[in-house]
Amino acid sequence: MSAEVPRYAAVIGGGRMGAGIAQSFATAGARVTVVEQDKDAAARVRERIAGSLERAGGRGLLPAGPAEILGRLSFVGEVARLPEGVELVVEAVPEIAGLKAELLAAAEGAVGADTVLATNTSSLSVTELSAALTRPGRFLGMHFFNPVPASSLVELVVAAGTERWAVDRALAWTAGLGKKDVVVKDSPGFASSRLGVALGLEAIRMVEEGVAEPEAIDDAMSLGYKHPMGPLRLTDLVGLDVRLAIAEYLHSTLGERFAPPRLLREKVARGELGRSSGQGFYRWES
């Protein structure tokens, strides 16, 4: 599969994942439009990406200057204002199926017939989201990993109605970003989230049962099994609220083995969400 990047891409949502996706495409040479609701939110996204580019540039990791890459970004306040010529739209809003479906349907109405539509969902059914579209053949999952610019993987999720040409274009764009693809059939949790959440939930149960402290559990996996990061530290980075939402979805679709542990629910209820709140299984400095 040849490597290329879209000449023009769009990202719906400028949170941590959306900003990282936008930065990655812009770094690879694409023009990128980010959809954010208001000017203040767009300014924060631009500032986040600018800071990330400056850090990457300082480590010699960029093919061009940070200012040049940042200049490839633009912002609009609503999906209906997506510009002409966009070849790929990646939806990267929170894991709320109704919200994703609504925005994807709006994007379909705003772009050309050959534009590929993708969702960055980490667990929701891509096939069910495709029901919101009149042309589901051009839709698939492009599951990026956090932090997107440094991650080497994109999980491509093929829905029941996804057509081969859309998969081929996504494969070429993934290669153009310098990332490795894994192609999976649409299934609850796909491959990555299903396995990752299973490990994370079991680690949380071990803390709940007093088997070991979080650091000991993480060291067992990172030192003993060569995982780059232990499951509890990773849960803090992903967000305990995000992990709980995914677990609840997998519990409803795959059964009791994905039942969220009581400790996870309690920590989320207390606002201990991980790095984003400063406290999860670890204390995080701002």
C-alpha cells in the first residue's frame, strides 16, 4: 500500500485526541480544519497544538518549523462550514453515540461524495454509527492512540457496509502519517480496547481486593512482561471516566467479564479521573 496524506483533512472536536490527530496530519503536510464550537475553544486548541509542536521541534522531531506546520491549521465553528475539497473527516468527540451520529450525519451533508468519513471511537459500534449516514460505504473507524503524535498505531475498524476503496485510502493515509495499521472487523471494543480494558479492569479488581498496590501491579507488567506502561498508570492517562464508559458498553454487549469494579465507580464518583483531575490511582502534578 502506497503512503500518502490527504491534501485537506478535517477533525471534528479539538480535545486531546482531536488536537493530536490534527497535529499529526498537519505535520505530515496536510491542510487541516478543526471544528470547535467557539473562538475561545479554538484558541485553546491552537495553543495546545502550538505547545506540542514547539516541544517536538526542540527534540528535532519535525520535518518543518513549528510555525509552518501550525499555519496549515484553520478553525470553523460548525460542521456545516467545512470547506470544499476535504478528503477525510475524522470525528473525535466524546464517546456518546448520539452525538457522534449527529455530527457524522452533518459532516456527510457538508462534504463531497468522495470524502471518507471516519470515527475515532475506541469502543462504540462503527456499524451502528453508520446507520446515520446515507452512504455508509465511505465510513470506517480510525482509532488513534494517545498521545497521537507519538503513537505508532492506528486501528482501522471495518464496518459491515464499509467499501474497499475507503479502507484502501485509510491505509494509505495511515502509512503517510508514518504509523502502523491494524485492520479489524467491527466488534465491541475492537481488538485494542477489548484487550486493554480487560487487563485494566482486572488490575483495578486486584487493588480493590488488596492483592497489591498500584505501583507494584504496574511494575509487574512493565518489568515482567515488557509493557511500556502498567495498566493502572495507563488508566490514569486515558481517564477513569473514559475507561468506565467503555467498560459499561462492553459489559452491556459482551457480558459480566467486563463489569466495572466497584472501586472504579467510586473513584469516578469522587472526581478522581486520573491525570486530567490530578488524582487517580496516582497523584499527578499539574
